[in-house]
Amino acid sequence: MKPETKPPVRRIIVDFQKLNDEILELLVSKYPYGYNSSDIIRFKNAVGEWVECAEVRTDDTIYLVKVSKRLENAMSDYEEDEDEAYY
């Protein structure tokens, strides 16, 4: 009998403009107080530019979300919206 093999994990780089609520919720859950330099993954893309990303995972996907000031603002806004929903 063959051992059970898991399907490969997808790896997706996500830019701020393509960020959906599911990924934003994952980010806010993983980094409720924001992220710091030790949370950032840094690598060169295909054209040799440095890219900085924060990583979040689901069962079948690893998302690398490009870090920017707009991402920090979106996470903060999302967290505020979630807090207001409970009142």
C-alpha cells in the first residue's frame, strides 16, 4: 500500500490591489498588532527587484502579501470595521 500523499501547496504572491477579505482577515488574525521586520520575507522577483511580503497560510495555499503603507492602513481599517460590528 502506498503512503498517502498530500497535494502540493500553492504559493501565491498578492499585491495590495488584489487583496480580498479572506486574505485580509488572515493577515489581521496572524498580525493583530501589526507586523515587524522579523515577520517580513524579502526576496528578488523575476526582474531583480527586491520584494517584501508578509506570509499567511491556509490548508492548501501560502499567500505572500506585498508589504506597503497601504496594506498597513487596510489592515487597520479592516480591524476597526470588525470591532464596530460587535457593538
